[in-house]
Amino acid sequence: MNTRPATPEDSDFIYQVKVDALKDFITQTWGWDDDFQWNFHRKNFRPEITQVIKDGNTDAGFLIVEESDNEIRISEINLLTNHQGKGIGSQIVRELQATARAKGKWVELQTLKVNPARRLYERLGFRVYSETETHFKMNCGVLIRARISTPPYAPESAFRDALSSFFAANIGALKAKDAMAAEEIDAAERQLGFRIPRPLRDFYRVSGNSPFHQVFDRMLAPSKIEVQDDMAIFCEENQCVVYYAFKIADADRDDPEVWQLNPHENKWYFDCKRMTSFLLKMSCWQAVCGGVSASAKGSISMAQFEELESTYERIDFGGADHEYALQAFHKNGVIVCAFPDDYRCQVFCGSNSRSTVKRIASSLHLDML
């Protein structure tokens, strides 16, 4: 955290932050009285438990954290309005969550009901457990105790080989710079307080730095994995309609399930039985949605789909059931993603050869993208 200990000389600055960040919400809740607010601050300001939040070299806000046997309490966290929206507060809260997870403690806070900060806290994994007439009381529970002392994963992995082969055959051979260093993943695990699952770790090690994974849906870097509702979000849909995550309690499983969050409903749905299956299917989907030089889409008949099945080689996803019916095929550097139903089939195809995609689009009456 970029903070420094407060001193008695910071009293005026801390009060300035309170006025700037909270006056509107206090006015809506109780009304505002300058004399009362100043006297209350002067009597209750405790520099020994207060940290001044820095934005670079500039004082930007303040933080008060108190720790007991079972919890870490964020008593106050406020930023000047011209320093809000930069992720400063979110990063501080995440670091406190990581500390709490490592110690097996809760993180607790409260916020005024009229303060929209509640939505930020919910996105960071907090839930309302109680409320008063004026405040929501929120906490983020003990997820799992850190297990970073467990032996590191062996470097050999059939899934890692499968990923490398997939890229070589369909996207182009990966470069050394596309691979993410193990040290970067290890550092993220220490911050999170739990292991990144083996398949996802392999994915990062093979291609974690490749821009391919940002062209449509976005794979999050290990340091950007976000914890919410005992889940770890590692991928976001291109318009943030859904987020993809694994259960933190399953982090040490060989091939954990993947779940998706609908943020508008604030509800989790099962997505895929195996993470290896999800990552391969996601890579196919990325390819036809901008990851290769040319792509086309359209609707074909089931007879045409059956012909496509007989012409192209199905990409094996390990036999894992998937909530959505994406099927993928490839041949000679062409990837086809298909969504068949009882009557028609939506098809997306892509290749680094534009002439090949145009030929397929012409034969199947697809639209070039």
C-alpha cells in the first residue's frame, strides 16, 4: 500500500478529505453543520491509527484500519474526489483482503446507505450482513487459508503441450515473449493467498503475455485476478456481460470447474466442468472473434453442419460437458466454431489466410467480418 503514518499536523488535511469525500452523503443523511463536524473531528482524530493514502507523491486520502483476533476492520477509507476512480482504494482493499485471507480473518466495514461505494465493495466480494437506519454493515468472509507452502507444480504438463500445439497449428507459433515468467505467477499467488489452478498456471506460462487473449474476451493477468463471493475471477467477457471464475476452495484441484457471474443479476451460473476445456474453447472463440487475420460468420443448415463435421477435425476438449454448446473444428489453419441446434447452426470461422476464409464464406454463404 502506498501510505504513510499520519501525524498530528495532518489533522486539517484529514478533515479536508472528509468534507470533500463525505459532505454530500452526510448532508443527505443527517444534514451538515460546520461547527459540529469540525469539533467532532478535532475530538476524535487519532493519528496513531491513521494512514495517509498517497497517489504518487501526493497526499490523496486517509485510511483507518483496526485489527482484532478474528477480523480486520476498515474503519474509514476516503479519497479526495480528484483522486477517485483510479483504482487506488480498490487496490488498498484487495491488499487488506489478501492479508486477512493469510491470517484466516474477516474484513469488515460499513458505508452510508446513500453512498454508492457499496457497489464497489460488492464487486470486491463484500456482502451486507446487517444494516441500521443509516448504514450498511458489510464483510468479506474467510475464503481459505493460504497454502503457498505446498510444493510447486511440476513443469511437465500435457495441457501445456496441447496449448502450444493448438497455437502452432491454428494461430501461429508462440514466441518466447508470449510466455509469462513463473516468478510473476508466484508473486500473484502470494498476494492472493491461494494457488492459481494448474491449468490456468500452464495457460499463463505458455501464452499469458500474448495480445491474442485481449482481442475479444479478456484474460486477466494473475495480479489482476479478483476475488468475489469465494470465487476468483480470471476472465471477463468483451462487454463485461459475464465474468468467469473458479471456486477458491477448488484452487488445488487438478482441473476445477469454471463458473460465470452475471453482474446485472449478481448471480453465479455453472459454466464448464473442466478448466482445461474452458481454456481451449475460449482460445478457439478468441481466434474467430479477431485473433486471426480474417473471419466470417453466418447461419447454415444442419445438413451443411454434418458435412462440415465430416470435412474438419474436431478439436478435443477432453470430453467435458460445457454449459453452452460450442463445438470447434480445425483443418489447415482454419478454425470453425459452431453452435448447432435442432434446425440451424450458427457458424464462425477464422484463419490467417483471408483468401481461404473468403472461399469458405462463399461456399457456405457466410458474411465476412
